[in-house]
Amino acid sequence: MTELPKINISNPLDELFSTEEERQSSQQERIVTINCDEIDSFQKHPFKVRDNQDMDELIESIQKNGVIMPCIVRPKENGRYEMVSGHRRKHAAIRAGLDSLPCIVRDLDDIQATILMVDSNAHRPYILPSEKAYSYRMKLEAMKRQAGRPNIENGVPVGHNSFVGKSREILAAESQDSNTQIQRYVRLTYLIPELLQMVDNSVEKPIEAEALSMAMRPAVELSYLTPENQKIVLDFMQDTLSTPSHAQAIQLRAMQSKGILNPQGIYDLLAQEKPNQKLSSKIPINRFSRYFPPNTSAEDIEKGIFKALDFYQKAKERKASFKKGEKETLY
């Protein structure tokens, strides 16, 4: 007995008067051309689009070959589209002089779009701590919403009982970071922007002498402080051009949990000399800028300062030698 084709009862007329080939074709994804100005960025997209050497190479490739890999977008209620995968390609295409992009239009809910957005950017060769932090947090929240409510017996999301367990453990199994490291990254999202930028500076290595860098472990501890207390810590760091040690950050967190942390306590603790800390003085390089021609690099300014100090030292030695000679002549 020949099996009759299944008819979609939600739209029976369309199904009834269409061929099997048309029905299969309608279910396949197609590549369409969409104007760049009709595509909005993904809401709260955590990954930055940088104008660097990699971007220059992508622009050159697009100028020669066009956009080879289609972007993935989803339709919005207002008739526009939201970019899910392809923010760098869109930026490069615009800079290359293109006004449209090849795109796959995919109907995705917020959860599906978030997971796809994070996964499609995970292959980037260069990801800042802040980018990884917010992408992990966004994907974890999406996975938890997707899994449903926790099971009463063990607190594990429904549908995950047969796998590793909680969402963070599942994510750790899919990524290069451990469960604990993912937890640390997510904690970074609770830092005020200025402190989070310092964690990024530890990777980006900015050339500005006054740009402070902070390691991840003390930053994680500081993330448990209230935004108000984080601001006080930031003020101290900017005033002294120093960052707290891991041990100091742990102490700050403990003091806050006990309810005894206040501005004076923060300053007193951070002013303590760290183990093996050598006496040093840091002066922002821009303090010397007025003594040098415009656009002089920080490295050349440093060389110029030491040359001037060497000249000053030799002048002092010549002056001391001259005075000594005068005294010998008198006697």
C-alpha cells in the first residue's frame, strides 16, 4: 500500500496544491542578498569588531572574491534583520565598498540565536577575556532557559540527567576551558567596566604607560565587591598606578562579607607593601610630552629622558671637578 504524503493541517490548502518537490524546496535554506543597512547587530553582541591586520586581510579577500561564506541572520518583527553570525564579514564588506551581503535567513528564537551566535564566534583566534566572559554568560543563561526547570531531586536541569549535569559542566565539555575557569570568566561580567578593561589590558598589552593591567585571579575576587566598593578600589589604583595582589583582593572580599569594608579600610589595605615589593615610582609618560615633538613615541620619550639624565649627571660631575680644582689652586 502506497503511503499518502503527509499534509500540514495548519495550512492544508498550501500543502494540498503543492508538489512534493515544492514542499521539500520550501524547507531548504536559501542564500539571499540583503542590503547591509537592513541588518542590525545582535543585541548585546559580546565580541568586538577590530580594524587590525586580520580585518585588512579579510577586506582584501572580499575585494578579490566577494563574501564567500554567507552570513546568518534572523528576521525581525519590523521587517529588518538581526545578524547572528557574520559581524566581521559585514564590517569588512562595507569597508570594501559593498552595500549588500549574501545571507541565510533562519527563523530562530532568542535561545537558539544566542547559542548559535556564541558558537559561531568561538573559533576566533583572538578573544579578549571580556568577550569570553560575556559570551559564556549569555550561552549559559540560554542553555538554562532551554533546559527548563531544575529537577527536584538533584537540581539538574530537565533533559540533562543522562549527560554531565549542570549547564556549566556541559559547556566545559564543549570548550577548552574547565568548569572552574568558565565560572571565573562569568564572574568577570560583574566587574565595573574600568576594572574589566584592566583584565583585557593584560592580554592586549597597551603601550600607554598609565594603562593598568590586572590578572584574572584578583579580578575575580574584586567582582564580588559592590560596584561602589569597586569604584573606591579603582580610584586607589588610578591614584597610585598600582593593582591589588590576589591576597589583597581576597581580603577585600572577606572584609565586605563581614560588613567591615569601608573606604578607609580599602585604602589602608591596598597601601600595604606587597611581599617582595620593591620601592618604585611610576610617572605617566604624558607628563613628559610637552618636552618632545608631537607624536613622539613612548619608547623615544623614555630614551630622551635617560639621555637628559645622563647629560645632567655629567654636568654635575664636571661642576664638582671644577670646584675641586679651584680649591686646590687657592691652597
